[in-house]
Amino acid sequence: MRAARAGWAVRAVRAGQAVRAGQAVRAGLGAVAILGVLAAAPPPRAAEAWTATPAAGRPYVYLEGAAGSVLQDTLSVTNRTSGPLTVRLTGQGAPVAFAARTVTVPARTRADVPFAVTVTADTPPGERRGAVRAEAAGRAAVVPLHLRVSGPRLAALTVEDVTVDRARGIRYTLVNRGNTVLAPRLAVHADGVLGTVLDRPERPLPLVLRPGERATRTEPWPDPPALDSVTVRLTAGAPDAAPATARADASFASPAGLGGAAAVLLAAAGPATYAIRRRRR
């Protein structure tokens, strides 16, 4: 699996997108809003000196929209200390554009900082996870960010490049051709000249394929036929995806198998040879 595909499918905001996102934040919500002095209270403990939370006290940020949209929300930074607090804001695993990356919050005051997430036009539908990180006074606060990209989902799986080798087994590649995460399953069947030589029912595989990912695997076959011509069929499936089938042909001819076949032929040929000689006599 490629690490570049892990995490967010939303790519980093380009310069033009960042400008548009910043303009949307400033036009719709204005700059950082200082909401007023908090009621007088005893000096807070270090862990409570300042907080960063989604607006309206939500446990996390939730955004939903189609590909190509700019989604907006607000982060509330509360300074409970007796002096000004400078907070630095960043996005983790997400292309977040803030109205201001660095905010100075007066004593006992809450500041609401608008931000925007730009979803690129080629982002596939599905769930994404990220975070908004605030750092101040040697401490960091991380706010979870959940993004749902709307649109039709397509679950599609293919089996490709099937090869059969006596020593290595059955080698194949699974490819996620859709736009959703897949948990593949696999069934294996092989027929020889005289009938079925391998039959393994469908079972889950220990892997997950993200959109566009491919995984090359090997199905062990420790006891293939000594002498046979076989057709191997692999059938892969996943929830909501149509079954995909691929096949490969292989011939097995081990020294032991060839020796056994020669012995059988000689044994069968012996009486016939004797009969022919008797007729000649």
C-alpha cells in the first residue's frame, strides 16, 4: 500500500484555493471576533488556563459538502488568564485556511476564529478525518475534525495478473477501482483433467484497499498435482461490489509425476507387446 494514499483524500489547498478560502472566511464571518470579558473568577489551574473548542461547545468539528466546495466553521479560543495569550493555529491532515494563523486573545476573553476547508473537485465521496491544533503557553489542544464528502459511492474490485507456479503458489493482484474503502474476500477453485484439484471457499483477506490502491498477494498451494493441466479461477468480492473473477492455466510435470506416468504406461504396454509378439510367431 502506498503511504501517499493514506489519510485524507483531500489534497493540500493550492495557492489560488487558499486565497478563495481566506476570502470566503473573511467575507462571511469577518476577522477574529473578540466576544468580551469573562466573569471574574479565581486564577485557573494550568490545564484550564486556556481552551480551544468548536463553536457552540460541540465535541468536534463536523463539515459536510460536495467535492469542489469550501466549508466553513469557527474555533473558539478562551483565555482565562490575567494577561494576553498568543495562540498559533494549524490544521492536521486537512487543508485548513484560518482567518488568522496567530491570534492574541486578551485576558479573560473568548475569541472566535473562522476557518475554511476546501474540498478539491476530484475528492471521492466518503468520510475523512483530521484535526485543528491550537498551541499556546507550551501546551497544545487538538480539536477533531470530521468531514463527509457527499456524492454517489462506487464499490468496484478487480482481480488481475494471475499466475500459477509450483514453488510460489498462486500470485494475483487486487485493485480497488471504485471510490470507497473495500475489505476484500477471496475464493479459489482449480480444475484438472480428471476433476477438481483445489477448492477453497470465500474468506476475508487481512487487508483494506483504499480507492485506487492495489495489493499483490500470493495464495499458497503446497500440494499441487504432480502431473496435470489445470485451470485456476479466483473470485474476489467486497461489500456492495460485484464479484470479480480471473483465471490462469498451468501445467504441472514434476520428475516424480513423470516417472509415475512412465511406469503406468510401461505396465499397460507390457501385455500388449507380448500379445503382438505371439501373433508374429
